[in-house]
Amino acid sequence: MSDTTVPKDDTNHEQSLLDKIARLEDENASLVQRIKSLSIESRTKAQLIHLMLHSTPFGMCIFDSSGVLLRMNKAAEEIFGVPMNLAIGHHCSEFLHCYQDRQCCVVMAGEEPVDRVETRCVTEECEGKLLLRNAVRTEMDHDILILEAFIDISEIKQAETSHQNAIRTKMEFLAKINHELRTPLNIIQGYSQLIKTDIRESDSELLNTGIDAIETSCNDLIHLVEHILDFSEIDREDIQITIQECDILLLINSLMAEARSLAQYRHNTLVVECPDGIGMLNTDPKRLSQILYNLLNNACKFTKNGQITLKIETKDSGKVKGVIFSVIDTGIGIPQDYLEGIFDDFSQGEDIYTRQYGGAGIGLTIARRLVQLLGGNIEVLSEENQGTVFNVWIPSRPM
């Protein structure tokens, strides 16, 4: 009888091969499962990207390097007014025309990306639209692609133009109103001064009081007109500042001649505290006078039978030399609730103050903006029923 026993080494080798095959089958099954999972994940992400692209209000297109449209979203379809099926696969010049050839993003997207470029384009379905466009050139699978995003800003630009036209019309109207108001006010003011000179000799307190009231009212109206014009210029950032050397004492003396009538109208005493050697200041004297007049007018308006003090002294801010002008009154003060917004447009505290004391509420707004344009700063300190202090610091030379 022959021996048919399989050698032990061969049996072990066969079992080893079977084990390896089993492991490979397991790894293959695991790999197939992983590929399926990645495929599902990839499809899900593709669907999300597709949904995002077609729900965004921005137009998005993909062109090849020659300008043939490969992809576009619904927003682009609506902006261009061209159906996707008629645009995809065609050169952009077949359905989209820029008013200037060099404005085409396919041409412009070279080494540097196109960033927020405004171009006017036209299609067969729509008139010229103004588009705000971004584009970038990229490489994918060895192909050069131009990715472009854009939005129609035609209505926005039209609204901006209308707004600018409205501002221009408003300024023309204000200039006309300024002329129409100033002419009669100057006449009234001039004749009241002539009458005042004649009646001083009569010692008629009633007549003198009446003429003072007329003159003060005319000054108030003239300054109100100036405030409106200045506020419009500030709002348009078109106000002019002229820096020159000015004598502080001369400026204060000229200002006081006008401010005393404001103080007398409400039976206030006006005091000036200014050292003789205060010297010169390089600033805009017209605007500085306007700032101080606004503050003095405000102090006189909210003070009755009291005292308004204009105090001037040199004061440095760090290494910068300057002069501080303080307007101090003994009036009604400002409630703490209103201090934070006291320089805001049209701010004058509660309506009761507006009704009782009048004013448009823009004097302090103008004062703060002018102080900033002169390189200085302004602060207010106040307690209700205890009076108010406005401190204006102006640098000796523009910074």
C-alpha cells in the first residue's frame, strides 16, 4: 500500500493562503463599503453645493479659458435674461456683450483676480445692466477655468444718482432760501439799529426793550439760516476750513460785541476771563467764532437772571500745545439722561425744552463737528439745576 499522507508543511502553506484570501476579501468588502459611503457623501455635498449655488442672489458662471460658458446658476440666468440651455456651451460673446471689450471678465481675469469691477453689459433680452463683478482664474484637472460672481447694481446706482440729485436740489433750495431770508432780515436789522440810536435819547424803556427784542430776533434768525447751511455742508462733508494766524484777544472782543445782546435779552451777565498775553492761534477764526457763538447762544438760551462766563487759558494735550475755551453758565443744567446724546443731530432734551426755549437742536452738532475739523475736542459737564460747562480745546497749530 502506497503512502498518500499530505506533508505537514504543504497543509500549513495552504491554510496560510486561505487566511490571506479571507483577509483580502474582508478588506475588499470594507473598501467597497467605504467607496459607497464616500460616493453617498460626495453626492450629498454636490447636492448641497448645487442648492447653494442656485439659491444665492449672486450670479455665478464658470467659463473655460477661451470664454465658453460651462456652468451658470439661476441668478445668472435671471440677470442675463438668457436660458441656461441656450447659453451653456456657447461663447460668452454670443449672448453677453460688454460696452467695452476690455471689461469682459474672461479677458480681465489674468494673473490677478478681478475684484469688485463695475461693468455695463447688455444681452438680446435686456437693456444694459450695471454689474458688480468678481472673477478669478484657476486650474482644475489641467484645464484653465474662469470663475465669475456678479450682482446687478443698476437699481442701486440709479438710487444713488437720485439721492445725489436730491441733495443738489436741496442745496440749491437752501441757498435760495438763505438769500430770500437774509435780505429782509438785514433790512430789519439795519433799521432797528438806526431806530435804536434815535430813541436812546428818549429814555423810553418800553421802546428800548422792543428794539432790543427785534435786533435779537433778527440775529437769531440769521444764525439759524447759517446753521441750516452749515449742517447741510457738514452732512455732505463739503465744509471749508481755512487755517490762518489769528489774535485770540481780537477774536474774543469781536465775538463779545455780538454775544452781549444775547445775554442782556434774558437779563444775564456776560463775563470774560482771558489773560492779556494769551497770544496767537493758528486755526480758522471764522469757524472758531462760530463754535463759541453757538455755545454762548446755548448758554444764554438756558440761563435767566444768571451769569455766563467765557474763560480762556492755555492748556497742553500731551505734547501738543493748545488753548481751552470754557463756556460756563448758571442755568437749568442738563439731565444726566441727555448728556450722552447732547451732540447728536437735532438733540435738545425733552420736548418741553424745545417748546419753551426754541431752536432746531443742531447748534451743538455743528459745534462738535467744527471742533473736530479744527483738530480739537469738546466735552460737556453738567448737573440739573446747577448749570453747564462746555470745554473746547483747540491746538495752537493744526495737527
